[in-house]
Amino acid sequence: MPYRNRIKTLEESYRLVEIQIKILEESTDPDKEKLKKLQEAKNKYHKELSVMRKAQYDYYQQVDFGDDR
């Protein structure tokens, strides 16, 4: 559970950046520099999200729930 809030935050940030990228790409004159920065931010969120999901998975593998899950 310690990773749940961070993962939700990252998922929301990733979603918002995707929306911004889509809007910028659909514009008539997209700002290439801003688009590049948004793509870099999207990649950063994706990498961090992967790390957090793996950490959460590892955490749950170590936790003894005390029942037969």
C-alpha cells in the first residue's frame, strides 16, 4: 500500500501529459520545442511508473498477509 498514492499521481500526470501532447499535435502550428519537452516528461513519468509498480510488486511479495491468498 505504500506505493498506491504515488502510482495514482504518476498515472494522472502521465494522462494529463498525453492529453497536452495530443492537443499540441492537432494544432495547426505545433511548437516543436514544447512538444519535445512534453514527450520527455511523458517518458520520465512512464519510467518512474514502471519503477513504482515493480517496487509495489516486490513489496507485496515480501509481505506475509497471514492468510491463504
